Amino acid sequence: MDQALQNKLVSFIWSIADDCLRDVYVRGKYRDVILPMFVLRRLDCLLEETKAVVTEEVRFQREDAGFTTLDPVALRDASGCVFYNISDWTLKKLVKSATNSRQILETNFQVYLDGFSDNVKEIIEKFDLRSQIKRMVQADVLLEVLDKFVSPYINLSPNDALDPEGRKLPGLSNLGMGYVFEELIRKFNEENNEEAGSTLRRVR
């Protein structure tokens, strides 16, 4: 992966933490939000192109075929991935449809998370993302965080894109995704070590 692109993505994502979370979390806890949201946005990007196909497959199974339990194999085929989301929501749609009600945004976000296949739900549970969502809702920063992650100036999809000024945003490969994730973890670990050292110096 191009080092400049990696650094740009890491800096942008790190800035989300500083801009949105500094009054809600200590710096060492930014990772509890940023890492799962980074992964979630990546999955969201991967499903964008086939969202309409999956929606139609869900309609077919429920209305035409009369299934009481959806067929996950057909849904994976429709999504083109080993996972899927059957809700009507995407992260961009959540932002565009957001109202002044924190509770409505939280409810819609939970519906979005509930729409994922079981393999993604396991990831969500391991990150304890639902607890972080509640905390962000209470602090009234959830919409701001979502808005940053769907910014047209950052591209977490595997396909090239253009920003609003027409500049090319290279796609992020799976390998590149791994590099960025590892670099974020490294920065968070450094931050934790600095906080721990600062605390130790204060108590001496």
C-alpha cells in the first residue's frame, strides 16, 4: 500500500477521534469507538454496490416465496460477500435521514446493526459497539462521528472515487485495510502508554 495514502487515512481517522470524542472519552479510550466504526464503515462500503440486490432478495423471500426464515446462502450470493445486511439502512442514509432526536438516530442505528449477518454481529459484540453507541448518544456526538466516517473526502471502499473537488481517492484494498488498522492500533497503544506514564509520574 502507498505509504502516503496510508498516512492520510490514519491521520483523517485519528482526527475524527480528536474532533468528536475528546470531551467524551479519555484519549486512551478513543480506540473503543474508532476501531469498530472504521471496520463498520469498511463493511458498509463493501455492501453499497449490491444494496438494492439484497433488498430485492429479501422482498422476494418474504413476499414471493413466503419464507418465515430468510435463506442466508441466497443473501450472501446477492451481496457478493460472505456477509450481508438486510436492513433498509446504510451509514450514509442514517446521516442523511437523521433528525434532531438522538433516540430516533440510536433506534435506526440499532436496526442497521441488527440487519447484519451473524458473522458481522459477532464482530459487533466483540467490539462492544452497542455500548459505545449508547454513550455517544448520551453525549450527543453519534451523528457527528457518523458524518465524519461517511465524508466524501475519505474513501474506505475498494474502488477508486472522486472527492467533491474532483480529486482522485484511491480505493483501499484488503491488504491496505489491514495496514491502516494495524497503524491505528499502534497509535492507540502509544497513546495508552503515554497516559499510563503520565499517571505514574503524577503519583510519584
